[in-house]
Amino acid sequence: MIAAESYSLQDEIIAAATVLREGGVVAFPTETVYGLGAEISNSSAVRRVFEIKKRPADHPLIVHFADASRLNHWAREVPEQALRLAELLWPGPLTLILPRSRHVPANVTGGQDTVGLRVPDHPVALALLHELGPERAVAAPSANRFGRISPTTAAHVKAELGDAVDMILDGGPCRIGLESTIVGFEGKSPVILRPGTIPMEELAEILGETLVLPPPMARTVRVPGALASHYAPATPLELWRSELLWQRALELEADGWRVAVVTWSPKNWSQRGGAKNKNVVHFSMPAEPVSYGRQLYASLRQLDSERLDRLLVEIPPAGSAWAAIADRLRRASGTPSEELQSGAGIALQAR
């Protein structure tokens, strides 16, 4: 078992495990985002997770457990490729979609015969799962309202869900800040069902073959975070190429709107006329994908609190290192993937 950082934190972990065993709902940290968990065999607790999030009953949860050696306990069949990924990447930000075993209730999987399985790489999450024991697991989505921004701190969970959660286990800010990579096995070929921070090149090297990201209409399995609109702030968000970003900002400002311009590229903001404008706020993000991903959700939450009329976000660079960020921003804006790939500016109606 991975030791907790302090005695007081260990007490909190033991208390959280007790809450889960007794049918409660606990928010807990992982390396990706905070999860909203119920003990997998407790149907009423699992139902509360859906109710707290306002999540559709057919939208599956991810099963978190403590040790990759228990994969065959939760999955009915484990292809050799899945076993190889688990051995090399767990604990870590990887979810495998596999046929569910009899130990996984159908209400956890949204009625599907497949289940998302993951061993998180966070000392508090692992300590909690070990405390529960090898026969138990935690079914959990992210600890936020359905379709909204995932939380990366305990404070985010408290602000959004409040007292609806029985306990919030604080493990500090999430190290990665973006949800896990989801890999499925449709037919005999592995496919990426949701991009994450594991490089596609690394997955391909482990498996000895190229993985594909199938178009939404071609997918036969429902997975978390795959809806056209997801990870969305309350403030409507638009994606624009850098050369059109400031023009759009000044157009909206001329109509009396308060807007934030979110950039990653090192453009001179003052020369574009924005610095003189009190209704146009510039928010600079890192030009490096790991740091950008870690800060993304916290930054969107901060901007949401500013009571702006619109968020204008610079389209991220092309390439696999930015794939997860592009995916989250596309869904946060409701932008079709083909339009994002074309680099066109996307102007949305207020939601």
C-alpha cells in the first residue's frame, strides 16, 4: 500500500473508505481529475452518483481499482494487447474498455456489456482503493455536474457540488488535469475512444501497431466524455485561429460585450488594440501542452467567475501532443471536429 503523506491524511483515507463501504459517495483525487465515487456493488450509492451529477443513466462510469493484477476479476476477457498496456501503463491515466465480468453491475456500465477499467496513479486514490480491499472497487465519473468543467482541486468539487457529496478527500491539485486516455478493442484492433495525455506514439510502440481514433458515428461503445458538447464552462466558448482572434474580440466589444481572449502563442497583445480596451481581457496559457493541459480546467473555472459574455480561445497547435487539449476545447465549444481541423473560426450562439 502507498503510504499517505501524513497521519491526519491517513485518518481521512480510512474515514473515506468507511463512508464508501456504508453506501456513501466520496469525491477523491486522481492524477487526472477528481472523481465522484461509490462502492461498485452498492446500487443505491451508484444511483446517487448519477443523481448528484445529473448524469444520464446510460452514460457509463469508470471502475477504479488498486492493482493491475486484479484486471481479470473485473473483466470477463482480456486481450493480450490490453494486458500489455495494463502491465506497462498502470497505475496511470489509461482506461481500458473490456467485456465486464459478473462483478460489475450493469448500472455502472450504462447497460452495456463493456466496462471502463483503470488503476489511477495518485497516492491518495491508491491508498483509498487499497483500504477498501481487493474485492471492492470504486465506480466514478468526474466530480462535477454532467457536461461541465472537470474539477482539478477539492475546492472545485466543493464549489460545484457542495453538501451533496458525503465526503471530499483532498489530495491537492491534480498533476495532469485532463481525463484519462480511453482505449477500446473493437474487433481485434485497438482504438482510441478518447485521447488523453499518453502519447499516441507511445501506445503504438507498446502494441506494435498504429491506433486509430474512429469518427463518433463509427463507435459501437459509449464512453465517458464522448458527447459533442462536454467539459463546457457556463460562459459560451468559441475557438478561433490566432489571426482572427482579436478581430472577433473587438467586434464583440463594439457591441458592448465583455470577452476574454485566451492564447497560447506569443503574440504581442498590446499591438493588437486589446490592451487599451477594458472590456477585452487577455489570458495567456502555456505554449507547452503538458502545462497547458494541467492549467486548462482551472483557468476556465477562473474565467467563468469573471462574469464575461464570451470566451475566445486560440485553436491549439496540430499534432498528437495537443490532441487531448484540442478534443476538450472542441467539446467545450460544441465545435464539430472537421471544423476544428480546418482551422476556421467558430462563432456559437449563446447557450
